[in-house]
Amino acid sequence: VMTKMKKRLFLICLAALLVGLGIKLYTDNYVFAAGKSVSRSAEAVDLRETMLSVSDYQELMEEVPGLNVRWYIPFHGNLYDSTTDRLSIATLSEEDIAILELFPNLTVLDAEDCQNYPELLQFSQKRPACDVRYLITLGGTAFESNTRVATVSNPDIPELLENLKYLPHLQKLYLDGQMPASSQLEELVKQYPQVDIRWEL
């Protein structure tokens, strides 16, 4: 009886050892992501047929840095191919910015209907190669985000002080019509030294 028990115990230990070795061999060479095995030596993988989540993707990238993953990215209630190079939005949040950074080929972000200016500016600074297109209103006139020369009539200095930063490419600003006090104009020039601001009193 003792011999049978020892034999059974030995077989159980052997089976456990083999299972452990098998698991180690697998984890040394593969990563399990959204129901699919991904080789650690792979350079690229297509996971569009899986339900890969953002957290799954992040964990996969931690396990296999530099892996080129093609997958469907959830954004604003839809799924987009990770190779997407152009998107349109009406709102933008901090969380959205983190998702947008998952699109490596994004070159154009159409945001003409979006008024989340701090977030738009933040993303454009993070991804300078991406053309972030939005409109900013100054003196009742809407200017495109890539505007380099602008003319504003009857300028509202507080508005300009607050909103000129959302025109990061602006080089020249002409002010006409009813002018504010010289002290306000000087404050505007001081805050935006990179812009050539001109006016007539």
C-alpha cells in the first residue's frame, strides 16, 4: 500500500513539474492577449479579430516593447483601425488625448466643432506632426488654428490675452477700429512677444 501511495505521489509531483515547465516554456516565448497567443519574438501582429481592449494593449506593449500591433481602437463610441490617419471630433477630454496617442499614423484631427481649446492645444503640442484643425473666435471672427496672420477689429484685450495662445502658429496680428488703452496693448505685447502685434491709435 505504501509503495502504491509513493508511486501515486511521485506521479502527481512529476505531472505538476511537467505542467510548471510547460507554463514557464510558454510564458518565456509567448504572451496571451485577448484570447490569442503572441510570440515574444514577433515584430508585428494583427489582432483585429480579437476584442483587444486598451488595457489589454497596454499590458501587451509592456510584455513585448516595440511590437507593431494592428487592432481596433475604441474611441467616442466607435471602433477605429489603429492605422487610421484622420479623425473628426466634436469634444476632447484628457482621457481622449490618451486614446488618440494610440493612433501612430494620425496626421489630421478635424475639430472645427470642438471648443475644448486647452485639450486641443495640449494634443497639438504632444503630436506636432498631426495637423489639429479647429476654429478660435477673436473679435467676432473665427480663425483657423494654423492662422499665421490675423486682423481683429475693435479688439477686446482680455479676450486676446486669453485666446491668442490657441493660435500657436500666429506670427502677425493687426488691430484696427476702436483701440483700448495703451497699457492694455502693452500687456498684450508683453504676454505674446513671439507675435508681431501692430495697431494705430
